[in-house]
Amino acid sequence: MVPQHSDTPEGPPPSLSPVIARNLEDALRAFLKTPTSSVDELRSALQGAARDARDQGLAAEQLLIILKAMEQRIGSAIPEDPKAPTASRTRLIRAMIEAYYMR
């Protein structure tokens, strides 16, 4: 008999602690609504999420996936500057990665 391989994960997808995930989602919602007024709140939420992810043994890539899933669940895209269409997303991802690796 030939073994069958599956790409199905062996358990639930990686996630943050419920309180941390809620804080990050709330901060992301506020940022998407008014990008200039909630940067500090978002940065603080990203730092908390990064700490939680490290504590749970999640890789930075998994945290990026969680952040993208939140953006999709909220149903709003990260606002973009017409002159630099990916700048806002790049800054958000950079802030998340820095929070993850800068303890």
C-alpha cells in the first residue's frame, strides 16, 4: 500500500491569546479607520502580540499570517498612499517584525 500524504495541518491553526488577539484587532480597526491618530496604540498592540507569539513558540511568519487574517476578517484594507501604494502595509509589517525580534 502506498502512503498518502496530506497537507492538512495536524491541529488548530496558530493563534494568539484571546485578550492579545482582541487588543491587536481593536488597534488594527482603529488604525484602519483613522491611520494618523492611532499609531501608538497599534504599535503597542503589535508589541504585545509579538511577545505573546514568542511565548507560544510561534514564528514571525505565523504572526504575519494572523495579522493578515485579522485584516481580512475586519473587511478593510490597509490605507495606501497613492504615491507609494505599498508603503503603509510595508510599515505595518516592518513594525510587526521589529516588535517580534526586538525584545
